[in-house]
Amino acid sequence: MTSELGRRIARRIALTGPISVADFMAEALGHPTLGYYRRTMPLGTAGDFTTAPEVSQMFGELVGAWLAERWQAMGRPAPVRLVELGPGRGALMADALRATRGVPGFHAALDLHLVDINEPLRAAQQAALAAYRPSWHERLDTVPAGPTLLVANEFFDALPVRQFERTKHGWNERMVGLAPDGETLVFALAPGPSPFAHLLPATTRDADPAPGTVAEVSPAVIAVAAQIGARVVKEGGWALIVDYGRDRSGPGPTLQAVRRHRGVDPLDRPGETDLTAHVDFALLAQAARDAGARVFGPVGQGDFLRRLGIEHRAAILRKRATDAQKADIDAALARLIAPDQMGTLFRVLAVGDDRCPAPAGFSDET
């Protein structure tokens, strides 16, 4: 089964030839009218996936406390651009702002900016955050200059990746082409070594892996990380990045597709299916460092939230809860911090300037 966008992509390939996996992801997720992130409400039990802010208010509350501490460490600038990349339904930011109402001067200094291309979700964000008068952007570079606090939770995993396969000739790029029926999308291999293979980390690119080894790289992740790093260096500020991925670069395909909380073929029904890839935090961190920023982490989400006091917060919530609510709080806590759930797979990275002390959450001493 295909989709209207799938048929359009097939016609494009029939006319101009196979496209890269990155081009396919960009179309499937960001097509102006048919892309997944343009037209769907993907979050929650009725959607395709659930993020940490949807699991429990505790996640957003602790992120809010982290942001407020960074604002104080920055010297309490006013205004400060509070930016969220991919804010979902606004749950994280709503919880963060509710939890920081008592921080003197913080809310008065905030200028809220949401970076999102999803129109249906923008309506939900407006409902959740109307009191803070948010402004919307499709790209980070249109957010006004100024001291910045930025949050990106499960944003980088949706940025397009290029895939390469090792052959006897070198690294050939994995493409999306057409099956003999002229309609079905299939993976194919470009006939010769790719000039884009230089984007792979040197440890992967210059190794001599077995034929058939697949490697990925996301030029988009590198570009956005560099943009964030340059911004906080020039304007002052901090960014908190939370996503699932790996700390070190290495081979292995991670592209995956989810529809209604189940894994599916990445090429099936584009525009109706969520596509993600694990974030290469080593490359992300290096791009920010190359822009002059300081980087802390990555650390596991479980360790980060424990250091910020999530277990204490859960205990406070349990005091006012019914037995059923206590069970929900305990389940949410485990979901966020347990090693076999989100606690280890999800990584947390901080990017900042060199004008204030190290942030909390990245070692037991901070």
C-alpha cells in the first residue's frame, strides 16, 4: 500500500532517477502539503509515538528548573529568547513555565519562540502557551538575536540522514529507487563511490569494514548543531538537547519507521509514517565545539533527571495522590529513568557559552 506522497515520489524517481535516503526523508516528513510533520497529530496514544513530556509533568518541570538556573547563571538577561525546537503539543514548555512561576523576574524576561512546521500542532501549542504570547518559526535562523535558552527534545532524530554501504570500490550511497513495477519504492545502491562519503566520521570512513557494512551521517544534524553553537557563543546562552542515540560514531543503520506505535517499513506510505534515526551525539557535540561552544555530556536521561531531583519530585507528588495516581507516578518515573526504558537510550547534551559555571545534571558534583 502506498500514499499520495508515495505516488508523487515514485513519479519523481521515474523522471529524474533514484534519490538519496536524506532526500526521501525530507520529502516524507517535510513536503509542504503532504509531509508527515506538516499534516498529522503524531503524539500520544492516538498518534504514532509518545515523548517524555507526554509521559509525566516531572520531565518538563525539571527542564524548567534547569533553564531558570541557567538564566540566573547568565546574569538574568532581559529579554532572553526562550526557544524550543519541535515543541510537540506544548506540554514540555507548559510544564517548564508552570514550575518556574516563582523564580523572581524569570517570566518577565522571557520572549518565547517555537520552531515547528506542523500546523495542527501549532494550534495545540497556542492553546497550551497562549498566556506567554509565543512566536512561531519554521527555522531557527529567523528567531531574533539575543541571549538564548534553547530546548530540543526529540528534534534531531527526525532530521534526514544519508546512508552508505561499503563495497569493494569504497562507500557507495544507499538510494531510494523503483521496483520493476514502476510504483513500489525500494532501496538501491548507487553504482560507484559517493562524493558525499567524506561526511562520514573519519573513524568510520577510513576504516576497512566488511563489504555490506552500512553507515549513516546527518548533514542536517551537523548544520543545526553548529548553528546552535554559534548562536550561544555570539549572543550568550545555553541549549539543552535530549534525544535517543549513541555517544560515539560508528557503523550501523538506525533509520526506523513507526506508525501507531509499531515499527513498519520506512518506505511504506510516506507522509503517513514517522521516520527517525539515532542521533550521533559525537558528531553533534563536535559541530557545536567547532563553532566555539562549550559542551557537557552526553549523559543518560536517567542520570540527568536523578541529579536534578526527579525522585524527590515524585515523592512530593505521591504525598497528594490517590492510590491509582501513585501507581501512575511510579510507572512514569520508571519510564523516564529506568535503564531498560528511556533512562539509558535517551541522551542529554548541554551546549553553552564560556561566561558562566558548568550546568547541573552532568556530574554528581554539579
